[in-house]
Amino acid sequence: MDGAGRDVIFKASGVTKVYGTGDVAVHALRGIDLELYGGEFAVLLGPSGSGKSTFLNILGGLDVPTDGHVHFRDQELTALTDSGLTAYRRDHVGFVFQFYNLIPSLTARENVALVTEIAHDPLVPEDALEIVGLSERVNHFPAQLSGGEQQRVAVARAIAKRPDVLLCDEPTGALDSSTGVIVLQALERVNRELGTTTAVITHNSGIAAMAHRVIQFADGHVSEVRENATRIAASELVW
């Protein structure tokens, strides 16, 4: 997926992030220059502490850089107030994390509906659950669902507001490989059918084969960006 002629969704320029000060300062990001394109499926690889989660949180408006600029389309995220970032997250971004964060007392449909009630043009909760293959589980509570099913509810919840971008931080990290593949198939379908720009953080290099582009992080830098000439379907992944 060459950048030429592509719709640039995110543009990061000189992004740094430093936690703490003086002798205890931790440099999480050391000058990131990167673009993400509309409709792409990007995989961010790198060891723990390489900066990939910090970078994703900045793209998602959950954190702000110490220096540098981040644009979402023609909007500069780094110039927004807290309330502006809240509106940005609400209107444009879906998040999926390693742990599902479902509300135990609500059914799958009700967990998804929490998002649709505040969105401008949401999917019907049942439709979001169908996309992730859970049409038969809409009235089940989290305790009645497997870990993979709970994660797919979390994906349905994230996509129900029709976000422009879906940001996923280790979405298969708590799952075995066969269950993880099912979750990745759900993300693959969302990207393909809804055209949602998707970025997935993982330490699992096997997942990289399903991406349009693979972005390698190391020590707060982007050390490599490569395109997959041929993508492998999630169902064919082995790790």
C-alpha cells in the first residue's frame, strides 16, 4: 500500500514522549514520523517498551506528546483541548484492548448499545455483533461467553459507532492462537467491509502477514516500515 495518492488519515511529525524528568526521565518516543492511510490494516510490532502503545494512545487521543505534531486528516490533534480530544475519541475512534472491559451485568447487546446511544450514526447493536460472528450470543452475559467471544463483543462495541479508525492494543494477547485467529478474522472483516482504518499492536510477528503494512518499533523509534506484497488471510495464520 504505497503512500502515493493514498488518503492520509494520520500524520505524525517529530513526535516525542517523555515521562518524568531529570534522572528518572523515560523517553518512550524519540521523534516519530509516520503516516497511516485510509482503509489500511497496519500491524505495529516491537518488544515491550519500544513505544508502540504510547504512539497508539497518542493517535487515539488518550495521551498527548511532549513534542511534535499529530494530524487526523486536516485536524491537528496536538492543538486540541481536553474537551476537543474527548469529542475526537467519541466521534472518530474505536478502541480494543487486551482485556475486554465488558460490564458483567449487561448482555452482549447491552454492552454494545452503551456506545450506540452516544454515537451520531451508529450500527444497530445486533448488526455489529453479526459482523463479529456473534448473532447467536446477543442475549448472553460476559460470564456465559468464552474469552474469544468476550473480545469479539469488545470489537463489536468499538465498531458500533462506525469509527473512522480502529486502534487495537494486543487484542489477542490474552487468547490462545486458535481463539486469537477468530478475533483477527473479525478485525479483518471490519477492515474489509466497513473500510475502517485499522492499526493493531502485537508482539506476535506471525500476525504481521495479514497486514497491508508492518511498522516495526524499537527503542522509541520506527525502525522499519514494510509492505506485504501478498497478504495472508487471518484464517491461515499460524504462530
